[in-house]
Amino acid sequence: MRTGADSPSTCGIGGLAPSGAEVTYLCRVTELVPITRDNWRRAARIRVAEGQLRFVAAYEPVALVILGKAFVRDANLDWWPYLIEDAGRAVGVLALLDERQLNCGMALFHLTIDAGQQRRGYGRAAVRCAVELARQAENCDRLRLTVHPENQPAITLYQSEGFVVDGIDAEGELRLSTATPKGGIRRG
């Protein structure tokens, strides 16, 4: 795990976004890198596979949806946009929502792996990185997410990484969460 000076362990509520996380999975080094003015165009090139947009966002490119929410502070909370990279190559995007003021947790939103990069372990590696960032964050005891009930591959992935279904949201999506105790990511 590599983190920079602005890692979540030193980031208070409302502070700077965590600098990123990295995990090795299937002999790949997958890293979450904050989306910035230097890499947002690379993030905007990430495309959802046909038929999957309804599972991750209302519009494409998903990176611009994430950046819009971060800019306007949707729900009056801090959104942290990340580019998912493998050896410097953009393979996906995701956002973490800082909900620590509300419920001592964080939420994972808009996890998108590029259509040409799916089924290679990047989604799993990105989930592991997100869990690690939440574990390092002060006052964060859970990482939450929602998933469309027809997105069985995503449900299977999340459950295999320790997420449990704990309800249904107002839009009919499954709510899942996992505990984020300090001490590193679960390997398995």
C-alpha cells in the first residue's frame, strides 16, 4: 500500500481527498489515482460496456458525472474522484463519498471499468483499494455502496470481498456495506 502526504490517515473531515491506494491482484498493480486537471481527459475516455450504463450512472462519460458531483458537492458532501490505473494505463473510474459527518462511513459510487478492460480483475482490485482507503480514513467504520439488483456480477464481486446486503434504497437498489477496521486490506 502506497499513500502520499494527503493520505486518509492524516485527512480530517472536509480535508483533502486521499492521495490514492494501490493493490497487487493477479500480478497487476492497480492503483486509485485522484482525478486532477492533469488526468481528467484520460478518465473521460473510460467507456461503459454496452447495456451497463444503467448500472453505474445516468450519463457518459461517467468520469464527468463524478467530477460534476465533486464540483457541486452533491448532497453537500465531499466527493473524491479516482482514476483506476494499471501500470499507468487508465482502466476505470470510481468515486468515494465522504459520509463521516453523517454516519461514520464512506460510500463507493460509479465504479466503472472500461468496456475493453473488463473481466481482468480490475473491478476487484479497485474495490480492494477503496476498502483500504476507507480503512485508513479517520472516523470511518464502514464502506457502503448500492448496486442494481439485476447486476449479479457486481453483487457477487462485492459479497466475495466481504460486503453484506443490509437493505434496499429508495430507488430499489441493494444497499451493501463492509466494516472497515484499521489494519490493512483483507486478502483472500
